[in-house]
Amino acid sequence: MVKNKKDEQLEQFRVDDRNQKMTTNQGVKVSEDEFSLKAGLRGPTLLEDFHFREKMTHFDHERIPERVVHARGFAAHGEFELYESMERYTKASFLCDTSIKTPVFVRFSTVVGSRGSAETVRDVRGFATKFYTQEGNYDLVGNNIPVFFIQDAIKFPDLVHAIKPEPHNEIPQASSAHDTFWDFLVNNQEASHMVMWLMSDRAIPRSFRMMEGFGVHSFRFVNEQGVAHFVKFHWKPLLGAHSLVWDEAQKISGKDPDFHRRDLYDAIEKGDFAEYELGVQILAEEDEFTFDFDVLDATKIWPEEDVPVKLIGKMTLNRNVDNVFAETEQVAFHAGNVVPGIDFTNDPLLQGRLFSYTDTQLIRLGGPNFHELPINRPVCPFNNNQRDGYGRMTINKGPVSYHKNSLADNTPATSSAEEGGFEHYQEKIEGRKIRNRSDSFRDHFSQATLFWNSMSDAEKTHITDAFIFEVGKVKSQSVKQQVVDTIANINVDLAKVIADSIGTKPPTGNGSDVTKASPALSQ
Ligand code: HEM
């Protein structure tokens, strides 16, 4: 296989231990690795046994915290090729020059379960891609469902506390079949659309190779002239999107909890590479207010009939990792890693994500130098005046590590936009500081209903069965009743069937009080 820039870089860090002499970490050859040093054949072990101490200390520190969400994941290397230049919309060079092949690293994951949990559970799947571009790393940190549970990042800790195993007994490991999850839904009804997707077959994919991916948020493309467009990203698997059925998913969870990683690993080993096309939905800034929903609301899709998905390139995953810990576990994706030509919007969920990823990685990956880990290093040069910190690998030379200075002529200089410097899009902002959200975020049910109406009969049966299975396990009769009442806002007949099967009263009226989810909105 032809080596790309990332392969060449990783090559410098690969170590082949075969036919090597065993040494300590200080390079001293080891003469004996089966017996600790003792005072007498049957005597106590001696503290001066530096080889034993070093071996045990390293082992004692082998584990790092698992990701607070998306702990169970599997990854592969690959490359991205562009079909046609997008320079009309963005100046990101990997999206302008069709001759560039961009190395990528993709990690798929479940959200809720811990690092050792089963893979075919009903859950959202993460689909995170790191593009190692010549202008820096660009991370598209997406999911396999195009919308999200909440509209504002401040609710993320609440959401995760509700979906993770309940803290008093750590049950259930990876399932939404419990009281706190459904209690969250009924008290935060903005989650309704996402919950419909979660109860659908999308939440039990057949394979990572047969899964769509979505950037979820509205991002911005900015071209060379400084003109911006809103953009939503999609990954479309060339094998098509396929799902398991619930009975299969449950059996496989028991028989082969590694089902999805095995499938991807084996396919790549056989040369049966996983392929996905990158799609974009592009919206002119002047069309921002043409919809009956807010384009900054991550609980909404942009209907593809109105804003078609244009396929602009293809990603091929063609190489398994050499070491799961070094690569898959130490990779640090961040929705805030963008390159010139790609920018953020004021989506309040996205804005909060921009803080959270680096913050969590500072503890998960032990300090501020995790960008130097082989899997996270950009393939282009990276230089600045940052110094020191745990695990620093770079040896910066010279006395000067500040900007600006007159002592050194070789410290890193800034770049203008023309020279490739990142300049934030100069969006005009007006408003008062306020803890609230716009009325345009208020409709929590219309797209959930559209989703339900777009399903085939078989898909509707699967969704109904999923609700009955999951909500049926809720212990609180009050929460069950509130779920039924909430679903009535989406489809009354669906709510009635569920009510009938889980032993609640039929839904009251046409659903519960929507204002429960949204505090009084005023501007
Ligand atoms: C992982 C926070 C919403 C996709 C994570 C992690 C955190 C986090 C702390 C663990 C990162 C690590 O340890 O390296 C948040 C917050 C959100 C949010 C605060 C909302 C406010 C989303 C959304 C998506 C998403 C909307 C999809 C569009 C992912 C993925 C991963 C992840 C794919 C796993 C990355 C990997 O494989 O390493 N998130 N997240 N998250 N998040 Fe989010």
C-alpha cells in the first residue's frame, strides 16, 4: 500500500520488539524476568529490585480514565478523496484540490456503555473523523443519527446523567430501558425527535460499514472572498445503511459482544475496505430564516427535498491500527478543530461542545501535551510558544518563548489570512446577554411526527416494539404515563398502542404540556 503522510509520520513511532534484548526503561539489559530479588531463596522481596519496581509501577498505571461518553469504540485509518472542488463555498484546501488525498482516522463508538460493553445494543453510534490536512487537523465529530437530544450544551451533563447507568446500582449498563432516561425525555421534550430515531432501526446498525454519519450541527463554509454558507455534513456508506433486528441484536450482544469491531477489522484485513461518501447540504446565509424551524437547532434536520445532499468525495478505511491503546484510545477528537474555510455557527449545542472536548481530554490524556501523541499530531508543522507540562516531547531550543520579542529572529510568526492564517468569520452579532432561547427553538414535535410518517409499516412495527420493550421496563408508573402522554404529541395512535401494552392509561388529550420543556420565552 502507498504510504500517506500520516503513515510516514506514524512509522517513526512504531517499535518492533521482535529479536530485541529486554531492557529496563533506562536501557539496562535485564538478566531475569521470572523471579523477584529476594533475601534468601524463601526470604522477602527486596526494595532495591529496580526491575521489579519499574515493571509493576508501569503496570499499575496502565489504565487511563475511559471517555465520559463514547467509551466503547473502534477505529481505522484511511484516506479521503475529493470528487470536485468546493472552492465556490470554502477555501479549505482539502475540499478545493481534487489531487489531494487526505489521510483520515475514524473512530466509531457507542455512547452509553463502558469500555467493555457489548456493541450491538440500542444506542446512538459515534462517527468521528480526523482529517490530517496540510492546513492542520480538521475533526468532523459526528453521530449516526442526524439530530441530537438537546438544544443547549448546558443540558449535556443532565442528559448524560440520565442515560448512563443509574448511580445507585450501575444498572443498566448500556440501554435506555430505565426510569431516569425516560424521565429525562418527558421533562425535556426537545429530545422527542431524537428518541424516535433511537427507537428506530438506526440505533441497531448491522455494521460500522453500513452506517450513515452526520455532523448534526449547522457549520459554516467560508470561501476565499470571505462569503459564508451554512453547511451540514453527511457520510453515506457505499454499502447502504442496514440494521439488525432487535432479536438478532440482543442475541449477538451475548454471543459476540465484539461483533462490530470484528466485522470492521476482518473486512479491512481481507481488503474489503469500508467506503463512505461525504455529502454536504449547503444553505445561503440569506435563506437562514426560510424554514419553520431554526437552522441553529440541533434537534432538527434540513429536509433533503429542500436542501439536497451533494456528494463531494469518498473516504476509504483501508488499514487497521497497530495498537488499540496508542491509537484508538489516545486519539483526541474535538468539534473545535477546524481549518481555514470551515467555521462555527451559533448553535448553542455546538458552542458548548467547543469547550468540553479539550477540557475532558486534559484529564483523560494527562495534561496539555496530548496533541504530541503520534495519533494526534498534525502532518503539517506546528510551532508556537507553548512550553512544558506533563509528558512534553518536543525539545524547544533557545531562551525565547514569547511573542513578541526582539531577542530572537526565529520564533514563530503569525500569518495573515492570505498566508493561510485562520481568521474567524466576522459574523455581526446583536443582542442582550440572556439565559433563554429564541421562540424559533420551541417546536419539539413536528419533525418527530414527520419521521414517524416517513416510516414503512415494518419500520413502524419495529419502533412500536422498541418503545414497548424499553418503556415497559420503567418502574415508575408516573414516568410511564408521562411517556405515553408525550408520544401522543407525535402520534396519538402510537401512544395508544404503547399505553395498551405497558399498562398505562390511554394518553390524555393530544399530549402533555409542551411548556414543561421550555421555560417562558421572552426577548
Ligand atoms: C465524545 C461532550 C454532543 C459526538 C465526547 C466526549 C465528551 C463529549 C466530553 C468525550 C471526549 C473524549 O474523552 O475524548 C459532548 C458535549 C456535547 C456533545 C458537551 C453537547 C453539548 C455531541 C454531539 C455529537 C457528539 C451532538 C455528534 C454530532 C461525539 C463523538 C464522541 C464524543 C463521536 C466520541 C469521539 C471519539 O470517538 O473519541 N463528547 N458531546 N457529541 N462526542 Fe460528544
